[in-house]
Amino acid sequence: MTRRHDLDALRVIAFALLIAYHCGMLYVHDWGWHLKSTHTYEWLQWPMVAMNRWRMDLIFLLSGLAIGLFQPERQPGRFALLRTWRLLLPLVFGMLAIVPVQAYCQAVANGVIEPGFGAFMARYLQLQPWPEGGFDGAEYGVTWNHLWYLAYLWTYTMVLALLLPLLRSRAGRGLADWLGALRGPWLVLVPAALLALYMNTLLEPFGNAERDLLSDWYRHAEYFTVFLLGYLLARSEAFWSELLRLRAPLALAALGLGLAYVPLLMSDLSFDPIALAAMRCLRALYAWTALLAILAWGHHLLNRPFRWLPYASEAVYPWYVLHQSATVLLAYWLVPRGLPVWVEAPLVVLGTLAACALGHELVRRVAFLRPLFGLKRRRGSGRAQAEALPVVGGRQ
């Protein structure tokens, strides 16, 4: 199997955007988050909305593509066990050892608890419910915050493992071939129609169930669909050839759809039910076109063995686990000091990057820490080890 450097590079870029997005949440006006700076800006809503509509879809799509290239149908049982180990172990460890700092900072800032991290951890590890409004997930006694992606990805992976016999059947192979044979506008319209259907039927009843694994049916429908599409299309040469052929019109279409959708969404216009349904269709069309454009240009520009790519690919999982706790902790320290934004914001961003880089350097060198952050145990050194990609969107 030829290595797909473009998917590795896009995974790095996707998680870099995730870190940038979470830093932006500290400063975007009128959007709730764990902590907020005293400096917030309405204009930040525009790029944040434009990115928000496809950023997590991209990560789940890349995860599905990576699994499709791995061909789990060869050893489905082993595949399921490996994915369980490499997703649930970091999730549980992160919930008990990394995420609590976010809960602590938020609870202190909300005035629900007194300062003292040791006392907080002693109480947190009892896994008992906290007073309402202390921190996100307080009612459960423990929270996964940004690590929800691992729980969702594990669930979708197990569902996919159960579906493998069906996907290997004649009907399953026929579906994959039909999807791979879509050309021109049909490559955009067919998947976008599914996403639009979810938005118009599931968004209102389930849209507020974000991060609730058992109730988040709108996002499950959307994320699992793009995850499954990634799996089905990963090995379709016709699909990738068509993306390359359409890369310019896809980029222009994504830009045009975004320029139409975001200003309409951010306007003061009120929408009747028909207009609202049309807006949701526009949103779905924008999101899927943006995903195709990203894949197309990534395949065109990034499918080469960059020297930085093995190291960056290994770094993705530890950086993902660490980044939001670093951002929240830095905000907890810096925001009360009343610094001007041109001092505070660079300190938050650069501090987050430095914490992630130092954390990764520690994790990659300490054998027992590696699996806790999703990395394989060392079986050698140098480039061969660096290319053993973590499981967050990467290959086994």
C-alpha cells in the first residue's frame, strides 16, 4: 500500500486548526466557553463560524479515510481491540489526569469552589456529582471536555467493525463503487443532500445535546456519515482522480458558498421555516464542498514525504490531549492580571504551543507514558518509529 502523505499532512493541519479554534474561543464575543477573556470581539465570530461548519467533519472524514486505507476487514477482531486500546486508554487517562485542570479553573472562576487543586483532585477522583454550574459536566462528577472526540470515534469505529461483513458483501462493495463513480456536481450534491436532511430533521430536537454520547443524534448522524464516506472512498482511485480534476472549481465553489452562507447567518434577518430549511441546505452544501476542496488540494500539494511530517504526525495525539488544558490554565493565570490583549493573547497562544511541545517531548521519551497519550510503544528508533502514526485520524 502506497503511503498517503497528504492525509497525514491534512491530519496535522486539521488538529492545528483545532488548537487555534480553542484559543479563539477565549476571545470570541458572546460564545460560552470554560473561561473567557475580558477582551472579546464580535468580528471573531465570522472566521470561527466559517471554520466551525466543517472543522470536526474534516477530522472524522480523515479518520474514516485512514481506516479505509488500513483495510480493517483483513483482521476485524484485532482491529477493534487495537482501536479500543488506543482510544479508550488515553480517554480515561485524560479524563482523570489532564482534563481536571480545566474543571478546576472553571469551578474556581465560577466561584463554586475555593482555590486548592489538591483538595479539588481528591474530590474529583471520587467521581461524584458536583454542584450545578461548577464546570462543564459537573453533574456527572467527571468530564471529558475536548476529549469527547475519542469517545465518539471509538463508538463509530466499533459500529464500523460490526458493519464490516455487510460492507464486504456484494451490496456493500456496490455502494462503495457507486460512490466512487460519482462525477462532477453529483459528487457534491449526493452527500450534501444527506447532511442537509440531518440538519432539517435532527438539528432542532437534538442540537443542544452536544458531547452527550447517548443523546447527540444530530451530530452522530453527521459525523458517522462523513466517517463512513471516508472509509468507503479511501481506496477509490476514481474518486481521487475526480477530486484532482475538480480541485479548482471545488475551491471556488467552497469560497462562494461560504461568502453566501456566513453573512446570511450573521445578519439580523429572521427566517421563516422555508428560508430556514434553505439556509440549512446551504450550510450542508458549503460544508461538504469545503471538505472536498480540502481533500483535493491536499492530495495535489501535500502527497509527498516532507521531512517534518513523521515527527508532526507523531505529535498530533499528545498535542490534542494536552492543548485545551494548557490554554485554560494559561487563561486562568493571565486573564485576572488585566493585561492588554496584545500581551495576553500571544502569551496564551505561545504558552499553549510550548506546553504541547514540551509535553510531547516528554511523552515520546518515557515508555509508560506513550500509550497513555495514544502512541505506540517504541520498537526501535529514528524515522521508522516516528512513522508509527497515532490513532487519532491516523493509520494503525
